[in-house]
Amino acid sequence: MISFVSVFPPYRGGISNFSDYLFSHLSNIRDVEAFNFKRLYPNLFFPGATQYREDSNPEYAPRMLHAYNPLNWRTTGKSIAHQSPEVLLFSFWHPFFIPAFNGIISQVRKLSPKTKICTVVHNVSPHEGFPFASSLMQSFFQKNDLVITLSNQTQKEFENLGTTTQSLKLFHPVYDRPLPKTPEAELRNKYGVKESDKIPLFFGLIRDYKGLDVMIKALNKIDLHARQIRPFIVGEFYADKEKLLQLIKPEHKDQYVIIDRFVSQTEANEIFTISDLLVLPYKSASQSGVFNDALNFNLPAIVSDQPGLTEHISHQKTGLIFESECIEQLVQLVEDFLSKPDMRTEISSNLTKLKASLSWEKFTQQLANSL
């Protein structure tokens, strides 16, 4: 039995999606019990419109854990320990949750001492500052028997913490999303773009570290009308929306398609399908679930040279890489790519092989063998 503590649907976001997929695939080869959050972030600390998505509320993941109620941690820990699981598996992405996780571990260690404590780590260092982050992370990871990281960058950051806990580096698998049944021409019409338009896409929650400003400044140097370029910005703004959008040249504003909200998976699939290029101009990165989403659709990406982004990219073979925050390089690569259809064909073809090497089946089997 594996007891899996994480955020699952109906919560939104990449960690929830990852956990949903992992539970589904892991359940095919092991007995797994899910423990979801009933309270995740306090509303005061959550900048978005809602923490929930509308299309999913799975029965397999009962909502039990309260992230900021210490009395609940003891109860949740006892419920897990009562099952005497072989493995207690956590998803970790932010030090805010460490007190709750430590509280659960305390109960499990006391009541089920043979249970192995393991964690899948999505981020080690938080993208924004957090009080006592290093001390909290050391206290949590030291209580683990095994830590699983998903990229070279995350593995390096974990090793720099200086804990004695064993670690294993795997990879972020590619989501297997269905292609839309609607023809691409109809989808482009739905989103107000022509068949001849070229679409560079910025996708996901918009935070300062993701570098949307870098992309906008680069596109300001290109004649979007003459080149028939229609940039898409898709995602809920957690950064200063007005400040970012004011960076767009006034004569370019009518070329942009801005969907400033959380989009459903169906919409996301449609947008990835009609896009020509994913742009990830991140200023820091552990890895990117958005890149893996794009990979499912064989959508080429231009990424900054952050180690967490470039691990699976060979320049001009499986993607394009530019020096972080270098506007001139990004301009050149966007212009080259969008003017050379053969380049997209070649990169897309190479992505097919990369996608096969990063499957959920391979990831889940390697994870299960390590637990």
C-alpha cells in the first residue's frame, strides 16, 4: 500500500494535474490510497480568482488535509498510519506546506514505524522568497528515506541543502492529451486568427520570474503586422497585469490575443494545436510542465538557457535556446523560426522521439521500482 499525500483535482494547477496522472498510472501497478487537501492556501494568500477547476472532483482523492490547521495534521497522520502503508509518498512544491507534512510524518513514524517516507519534488527553492525556507526544507527532507527529483536543476538544488537523505533523479513525464476533434482551420477561426497567421504562445500562470516582459520586449522589435504574427498570452495574471500589458507597443496591441484567465484542459489542447511556437523566456526555472504539455502536441519551444528548461533540448534539433533575458537573441530566433517552415517540421519530427522517451509509463515504473 502506498499512501499518496498531494494536491489533486478539483484544485487547479500543474501539481494537481501531475498528481492526478501519477495516481492513475501508479494504481495500475501498486495499491495506492490518495489523501487530498480540504484547505490548501488561505484566500488571503491566493492571488487568483479561484483555487478550483470546474471539470473534475474525483472520488479517489478524499479531501482530508488542512494545510494550516495543526489539529488536522495529527488526525490526518493517524488516518494514514492506521493503514500501515509500506510507503508514504508526498508531493513537494513549496515550504508553506512543510509544517503540515512534518506533522503527518510525526504521527506515522510513531504509529507505523516501518512505513518508508518518500517525496516527489517539483521545486526545491521557491520562485518567490519565503521566510525560513532553507531551515524548513532541511527539516522536512531529513525526515525522508528517499527524495525523487524531476530535473538536473532540482537535483542540484536538493543536494545543495546538505541533507543526508538518499535521492533519485527521474524526469517530468509528458502528458498524453487528446488532439482536438475540431479541424485546425475551425479552431483558428474560433480564436480569431487566420490560417496564415503565425502564433507564438506564452502559456500558464503569469508570474514575474516567467519573463513575459522579455517576450513582449522582443516582439516589440518585430513588425508583427508585416510578418502576420499573432502572439497569444494565455493564463491568469499573478503579476502586475497592467504594467506588463503597457509594455506592448501601441501599434501591436491589436495583434495580441490575450486570454487572462485559467483555461480548461479542452481549451488548452486547442490553443497548443493552433500555435506555431511556445515561448518560455523564464528568468529562473526548476522544470516546466508547460514544456511537457507542448511536447505532447509536437509544438517546438524557444526557451531561455535556464538549466531546468534546457535539459531535454538540443538547440535547433528539439528546440531553440537563447541567453536568459537577451532580447536580441530572442528576436533573432523568433524571426528565423517563423520564417522557416522546414525548421518547424524538423524539430517537430525530433520531438516525437523525445516524447516517447519521457512517457508516463516509463516514469511510473521507475518510480515504483525505487519505492
